[in-house]
Amino acid sequence: SQTIHQWPATLVQPVGSPLSLECTVEGTSNPNLYWYRQAAGRGLQLLFYSVGIGQISSEVPQNLSASRPQDRQFILSSKKLLLSDSGFYLCAWSPLVEAWGQFFGPGTRLTVL
Amino acid sequence: AQKVTQAQTEISVVEKEDVTLDCVYETRDTTYYLFWYKQPPSGELVFLIRRNSFDEQNEISGRYSWNFQKSTSSFNFTITASQVVDSAVYFCALSRSEKLVFGKGTKLTVNP
């Protein structure tokens, strides 16, 4: 069966510091991968998605970037965090077959102070 | 453009009551898929159901049931005999190529 991991689970970072969040998927090959952000009490905002190694699509231009160095690894980064980057970050995967739905990881709660 | 509307921002019920969460969608696609997810306080989104546009049969899974009506572009979710563990935010979503369009979610609180 497929499993998706995210780490760290929680993170408190000062403004201006760098960020690296990691997501890995087990039990599948060639998944589509997604990064979402959820601000407190708000809906889901798609940040990036990837349909293959090195292929990244950005949905919202902002202070973040994403990379996919391996088939089942997706990394969200920032060089300098802003207060507005605080939120709950969710990674998700979906099979290549269209519209089977997305399956989410446990999330990372980021607080920027 | 595709859009999902969950008009109910918050719902509060007492345990054992039935509750229906509304979802209305807009799409010009003839083939599409609809989804419901549950987000408990822990934060992880849990997949509940996937329904394609050609299958209008209602689905029942235990205390959960879903009513899909293409004529009204709705995909409503009913919880029968609600329990405290059903307290969560519920999201409805619509497929758009390899992405999903999510509604803003409905926060359900089930009080003992």
C-alpha cells in the first residue's frame, strides 16, 4: 500500500530564516505530487505540483519554491521566510491515472515569528 | 471556469442528529470527478469518496451517504446519527486535469 511522509511535523522559525520541508511517497511509482498551504481557519491553496522529476508548476508566485530531485520526493523551500508564510503545509500524491483523487500526508505546521 | 461552493461555513449539531453538508459545483467538462475529504483536528485530509460524472447512483457507506444530482450540479454528503468523532472540516472537490478544485470547507461540530 502507499504511504506518504512529511517532516518535520511542526516547525518554528524566525523571519528571514531558510525553510526546507520534505515529502516522500512509498509504494507507488511516477506519482503526481502537490504542495498545499492552509492558513488558520482557511481553505486549501495549491502552491506547486509536479508530474515528473524536475517538472514543477507554480500556482501562486510567492516567497517559496519547490523541487523534485527524485521520483517520490518533493521538497518545499524558501530562502527567507516571511510572517505570512506561517500555516499548515500539506503534501499530496495522486496516481498518474487521471482523477483518482489525491492522498494527503500528515502535514507540517509552520510558525514564523 | 471550475468552481466548488460549500455555502455552509459552520454547522453545529447534537449527537445522533442527521446532518447534510451541501456542495454545488460548476464545470463545462462533460467528464469530471467529484470528491469529499474529511479534515479532523489533527489536520490530515482523509479521502472519503470519489464519484464520476456518469454515475449518479447514490452511495452509502455505513453512516455516510452521498447524493449526486447532475441536474442541480450538487454532490451532497449526509451523516446519519452523527457522533462526536464526526467533528471535522469537510471539503468537497472537483477534478481539473491533474489538479483538484476545492471548496472552502464546512466545519462540522457534533456536541455530546
